[in-house]
Amino acid sequence: MQNFHPRLLKETPFLFFTGKGGVGKTSAACATAVNLTDQGKKVLLVSTDPASNLQDVFGMEFSNQPTKVDNVDGLFACNLDPEEAAKSYRDKVVDPFRGKLPDAVVDQMEEQLSGACTVEIAAFDEFTNLLTNSELISGFDHVIFDTAPTGHTLRLLQLPNAWNGFLEDSTHGASCLGPLSGLSAKKELYANTVKVLSDSSQTKLVLVTRPDSSTFFEAQRASTELKEIGIKNQLLIINGLLKKPIDNDEISSAFYNRQQKALKELPESLKQLETYSLPFVSYSLIGSESLRHLFKSYLLSSSSQESVELKSDNLLTLNQTIDDLYVKNTRVILTMGKGGVGKTTIASLLAVGLAKKGKKVHLTTTDPAAHLEFVFKDELVMDNLTISKIDPSAEVEKYKAEVLLTAGAGLEEDALRYLEEDLNSPCTEEIAVFRAFADVVEKSNEEIVVIDTAPTGHTLLLLDAAKSYEKELSRSTGEIPDAVKNLLPRLRNPEETSVLIVTLPEATPVFEAMRLQQDLKRAGIQPKSWVINQSLYGTETIDPILSAKATSEKVWIKKVSEELTKQTTIVKWQPEDKLGNIEVEELIN
């Protein structure tokens, strides 16, 4: 497979990098931007990712205005922070009511406008303003978008089409499609944006994946959905490919073989795309020099690796963490984190570890992309371990039917249409899954419940506010079942519930996990500990690239264990992606 080089993109002005969180989109986008400027091009690099780490890559702050990047002639960058855009929108809507309405009502309004929908609409608005600002754009040869992880990007890019339809049909602004005041005034801008995005001579979509099947699955979904909305000019980069293994190094051979096995399973639709690879490198892609290095070499000189000392007494094995949960008799265990960090694997290991100690355990997932049955080999069957799954789409349908039956009863046709539109928002899925999730947690009286992925802090606050604010409730959620009433106090009680944040020893996953921790604290939930998964540190590999990578992980292990949590568990990189008894024993110990 040919190595990717930015000269392949030099004819296309608009470049979108997309992919699942943690696959290396930002690194690939930044390295491409630096290389194109070295070829004499003038480039604007734009991040629309709420968890943007552009400032970490270049070691400087960025705002929503293009700023010259230090030490790279011809490169400008800006951060279109959707959270910031959403906040200014929220203030605009809520400020007129402060002091005039009771605080509880104002708080409720603010929380309703803190959801994913508001953030995405505000982000898309910023993005459109930039893309259609011909005066600004004409000053650059390329505009490179380091877009957010796949699901978010898809919704972001699908909104213009949805809105075009919505503006034609709609006479009201439902709560999730209405966060932009004056939608119709912007209709032409949105239509132009769609036109630019689907023009192959102007726009190229660069799908970034890692050589593993879960990121291929995400890329395939992204590729198909974006083709459907007209973005057909696509290129695939498989990032982090180990070019050849070292003889007599078990980790190196296993790492290489696992990647090669995944490549053989590349989905058919992705095989049709122009495909390139980027090498697995030992160093962090931070700073313009290491970005330049990406297209030249897999190793940096050892002098450029900073030496980091770790306090090993701060770091636990998974076995110690399981012992702790066992002794404290924790009833509800949540593994949380972004996609691709291994929440499902960690949840599975915790469940099996506790079941092996004789506890009755129920393991469940709320993640549509997680296949618990895929994690285990057939041999791992235990009498005291139950495995189940909450299917978001089934829960949404059940919930919508229930709300339309209760809250929709006796409504005029217009009001009913409004309610139906409102129930199509992403927030509805959160609440529907939350209710199913509450039913599972209710079982924790009889068994330990281990849940892979959980509702976001926003949903928890929305439901908490709903308890004191009946009017909102009657419109959107109908009755509050007992399971939900019991849930919030239970999740906030550290005696009953332990939240474990799962991350990887790399920049982006750590920054994303920090944001998740803030979100949970906002909802009154204090995470118990962090689990750093898939770590090469401690594997004793002698492969020069993997061993240098293990050294570079220490910066992130130190940050997590000394700044972000009191309890850090390290789980070593594992050669197998399916777990049988032997693998479970090895990983736990």
C-alpha cells in the first residue's frame, strides 16, 4: 500500500479530514497543512471539533479568527469552538428572561439549550459563515477542516440538507431544529454550502482510520452516508501501520499480525476508494518539526524525547481495581469514554473478574457499535454472569409511541406535528436510552450491574431539572417511572456507584476524557478512577518503534495519574481482540 503524501491533494481547495475519535485526524490534517505550506501554498487550517487540540499540536492559542501559526510560513489556523458558539447563542436566548422568570425556569431553559443539538447547529452556522465568506477564502490555496469524530461530523454535514427540507416544510421552529434564530434568512447560505461540499472539483473528503475493524466499520458508515448526501470525492488513509515486525519480539509480531488480519477484512465499499497508509510512529505529533517528520521517518532522535519519571505506586493493575470494587461491594459500575478506547473490553473484564470471585453480575451495553458477544470467545460462559444489550433505536420507538399516546392525546394537529418534530431530536434518544438504562440499574439490588457507556452529564441534568419542573415533563417525557426517580440519587452515591473513565495514553483521548469528567462533575457525579487501556508501557517490547512509543506514553500516564484522578489503572496492550479464559486471566493480572 502506497504511503500518503499531501502532494496528492494539491489540486483540491477544500479538504475535510474525518474519522472516529482517536484515529489521528488532527495529526494527519496538521501534518498535511504544514507540508502544503512547505510546498509554497497558503493554507487555512480550521477545527470544528468541540474537543479540538490544535493548540496542543502547535503550542499556541487559537480563536475563531485566523491566526498565523508560529514557525510555519503561510499557515493560518482557527478554532471554531462550537461550545463557545452555543454558549453565545444560549445567552442571547436566555438573558432577556433573567430576573423576570423564576430561577428554576431559567435554569431549565439553559439546560435545554446545552444539548448536542444546540452545539451542532451553532457549529454548523460558524462553519457555513466561514465557507461562504468568499473574501476570506480567496486569500488561501487550501482550507483544511479537521472535523469532529464521525457521528458528529455526519450530523454537522447532513444538517444543511435536513434544513433545506425543514425550511421548505416548517412553519415553526421545534426545540432542536430551532436553536438558530432567523433560519430562513440563512437558507441561501446553507444551500451554497451543500453545493460546495458536493462539488468534486472543490472538495475532497479524507477518511482517516486505524488498521482495526471497529474504525473500518465507522469509516464505512461515514463514507456511505456522505456519498448519499452528495460528497462522493473520497480518499481513505489507514493511519498507524507498522511496516514490518521485529523477529523474536512477541509484541511486535502480534501487533503486526493483528493489523494485517484487520486489513484483510477491509469492507468492500472502502476497497473501492483511493487508499493510502501512514506509518505507525514512535513520537507524539506535536510541534511543526515532528509534523514535518511524519512524511520522512518513523523515529525521532532519542534526544527529542523528554524523560519522564512515573510514581509507580500510583498505578494499579486491573486485578487490584477488581479487588477494590469487590471489597466495597459496589453495586453499579459504569465504564465511560469516547469511541475506540476499549470501554466494552474493560467493562467485560470487570464483569468477568467479579463473577470469578463469586458475585452475581449483569453486564450490559448502551453502545450500538459495541458487540459484547464479539469480545468473548465461546468458552467464556459463566452461570453467574448475564449479558444483555440496550438497543437505542428500539427504545426510541417505544418511548415515542408512549409520549404520543400520553402527551399527544387531545392535541390539535399543529401541536401534534410540533411534538412529533420535537421527538425526532437527538436528545430524545438520550432520554429513551436513559429510561431503559434506569430499568437495568434497578436490578442492582439483586446483582452487580456493569454498564458499558452511559448517558452524558447533559441528560442527567435534563432529567434532574425535569423532576422539579413538571410542565416541561408533561410535554416531553410523560410520567417519571420509579426506576428513573431512584436512578439519580443512586448514580450520585459513591457507596453504590463507581464510574471508571477509560482512555488511551495519547493526547486526544486524554483531552476528551477530561471533558467527559467535567461533564459528569457538572451532573454531580464524581468519577472513581481512570483506566488507561492498550498501553505499550510495561510490555517490554524491544521493537525500536513500539518501545519508543511506550516511552512517549509516559507523559500522558503521568498527567492522568498525577493531575486528573487519585486512582489510575493501567491495562497493557493485548495481542488478542477476542477474550477467552487465558486472555482474561493475563489482562486482569
